Amino acid sequence: MALYMKAAEILQKAERKQAALKTLVYDSKFANIKQLFALVCETQKFSSVLQEIIEATRLLKLTRLKMPLAQVLVYDLLMGQGLKCGGSWKAVMMKHRSRLQAELARMKVKQKVSRNEDLLPANLQQPHGDQLPRYVRVNTLKTTVEDAVDYLKRDGFSYLGQACRLEDLSLKDRHFVRDLHLPELLVFPPKTDFHDHFLYKAGHIILQDKASCLPAFLLHPPPGSQVLDACAAPGNKTSHLAAVMKNRGRLFAFDLDAKRLATMSTLLLRAGVTCQQLANQDFLKVDPDGPQYRDVEFILLDPSCSGSGMVCLRDNSSADQDKEKARLSSLASFQLRCLNHGLRFPRLKRLVYSTCSIHRQENEDVVAACLQQNPSFRLVPLLAQWPERGLDPLPQCLRADPTKTRTHGFFVALLEKHSEAEDGKREAAVQISEQEEATPHSPPTSENKPAASEDESEASEMEETPTPAGETDVTASKKRRRKRKKKKNTAAAVTFKAV
């Protein structure tokens, strides 16, 4: 019964907009996070259907249950894997099972549908077969993509090679492909379960949505670098960073919740990560100039957000719009503080900012405000072949969504530090080039044919004789002038002797 009580508590908090559903689940300290997350996601998705069934059968009055608890129980009874509790609660629900099933059947007949999914509001429905693929990231700290593919083929899966277009990710049966954008990502049919598979248990593969793999892939810190994961739990991105770094260098990871940090430590241990340094600390309180962090060159910042990009967390409630705007405004303010703080690290080269949100307020607006306040940073254009770009005026960023990229909703921006001195040199070079183009070349002062022939001879010599390695153009030019002067002096000497 603990599962249902905790799920009901989280749904109630989510309805009051106290935090994102994903955050509430991971902060719950529940033993089986995966089971709890799946239950609250599906219950929230079917909440309008479940509420109609509960009200039509007068279940609350007959059982004295509260609506959130009634919803999770009815979901598992009618649409899930069956009730996972015993005792009096199971007896009560089984007593009303027939009436609940009859009401669900009546709703389907009334709407002329056969699947539970078809009862959902239009904005929550997915076309038949248009579920998200199962993405599997090969953990290169423990194996290679080729070895993982060979193992899976021996295990009965059929490998179709590398995908070339988005349509190739629509898979069935036990077929799988290599992703067209991320070389270490394998793609399987929706809901392919690997939780009991040897490769997963041994840490050779990580179950991670494709969009969630983008931040570490795009930040791409080289081996031996100093890297910081600002809001690290549950740890998939942290393990990905370690793989990119080949476990060489230092990887700092922060999280405020000690239990989440302990869970992440277990995940990283299974993944073979050894370069990490975990800290139960608020990232905003980390001193960028502290001796431990002043050499940080790369930062991955994936702060708390609305979670609106998660397919199972799409909000279909008639929530107070003013409260929702206030919540988003509060989140955006926090995200901007985190981003500004990250850019304060003195040796920072690049920072990736990402959210699993679809709201402009948490994405492009935060990045635009940050760039305005930090003129020494600029956006790096990302993956030209990616089909979904950031909203104007930030097309350098990436967006992801179920339809256009076959992933959860996501946003990624890469900020890079640039030097004002370098920009000044670049501008000066442009101005000099423009002046040279604008200035007409002076005509020869002499029409003497031998002099012209001498210039032609010199030009021919320049074309045929390469400048020695390491010799600058200025040095070569000086040598040519000395040679030309020597020739003229020799010619003058010959003329004088003849006279």
C-alpha cells in the first residue's frame, strides 16, 4: 500500500504545482523509483478518464477514499498490471471492480473506441505506433558499440545498421539500429525492456532518452579536463560525461539531496566511473574562485524545470493560468541565476544549458537574458542536421519533441567564452582588408621593358620556389627585396665598367 499512498501524495503536490512531477518522485525517497515514476506518470495522463469513472460509480462516497488515492488504485486495477497491495484496500477495490470495469466499457462504447488510449484528450493522444523508441546508450567505459551490437545479435535481436533518416527509428519486433545523430546510441522498438538484461545490470548500457544524451555529447569535454555537473542527480548525464572524458580528468557533481546523491553514486559505480567527485552541496553556493574549482573548463547545467517536455507529464489539467505563469516565472528566475553563476568560473571555456521543458520562458528567454548580462559569451551553432531549432532569434540552439525528433521535449544551448582581444584583432584584420580593396594599385613609374621583365622573373620565382617551412611572409619579402637590390647594383656596376 506504500506505493499507492506515496503516488497519491505526489499527484496531490503536483496538482498544487508545488514542484515538477519528476522532481517530486526523485525527492520522495521511495525504494523503487522506477515503479513509482511509471505509476504517477500514467495516472496523471489518464486523470480525466479516471475521475469520470470514479464520479460515475460514486466510488469516493462508497469507500471514503480521497480522489488522488482512488485514481492510482483504479488505474492499476483497470489499466495497469493489477493491484500490488493486499489487505483491506484490495478487498474494497475488488468489491467494486465489476462496476468500475462496466463504466470503463460504457465510456468506450459511447466514444466508439476500443483502446484506453483513445479515451484521452486529443492533446495527449499519440497516433497508433507513434510511441517513442527505446534508446540505449552504450557505456564506452566498459565496452564498445561493436561489442554491444554483437552481444545483442547473439541474444536474438536483429541489427539493421545505422539509421539514415528519422523514419528509420520506427522499429518493430526485435529489430534495432544505430542512431543517425549520436554514434554511441542504439535504438529499439518502444517499450523494449532491458531492466533484467545482463548488459544493463553490468553497466554496459544505460537506458537514457536521446534528447537527454545531447548535453554531454555537445559539451564534449576532452580527456584530462576539469568538468562540473551542476545539478547532477539522477546521474545519467554524469556517467555520459565521464565516458566522453574517458575517465581522465576531474568531474565534479553536485546535488542537494543526500539520498539522491547516494543513489547516483551507486549508478556511477555500476557504470565504471572513477573520475567523479560528488558533493552534497547547492551549486549556487559553490565559490567559482575557490582553489578546488577555479580550473573548471566545462560545465553541464541541467537545472530544475517544469518537466513539461516529458511525454508522460504533459499537463492536461485546468490549472489556474495565473499560478502557472507565476511558477514558470519563478523557475526561469532560478535558472537564470544558475546560468549566470556558472559563467563566473574564471577558466570556463564552454557551458551547456539544458531543460526538459517546452516553455520559451525557461529556454530561449533565459539564454537571451544571460547573454545580455554576459557579453563575453556567445552561442555556438549546434548540429546543422538537427530538424528542430531554437525559437527566433536563437536558431543556434536545439529543441526536441516527440513528433519532429522522436524524443521527449528538450532544449539545449551551448555557450562559449570569447576574448575581446581576439574580436579586436579580427575586426582590425577586416578593416585592413577593406582598405586594401578600396585603395587602387599605383601604376609602374617606369615603362622600361627590362625592369618589367625583372618583375615578371621575380613573380615566376616566387611561384616556383616555395617559402621554407617556418619562414614568415614578411621574412621572405625582405629577402626578395635584398635580392632585387643586389641585381640592380650588379647591373649598375656592369654599366659603369663598360663606360
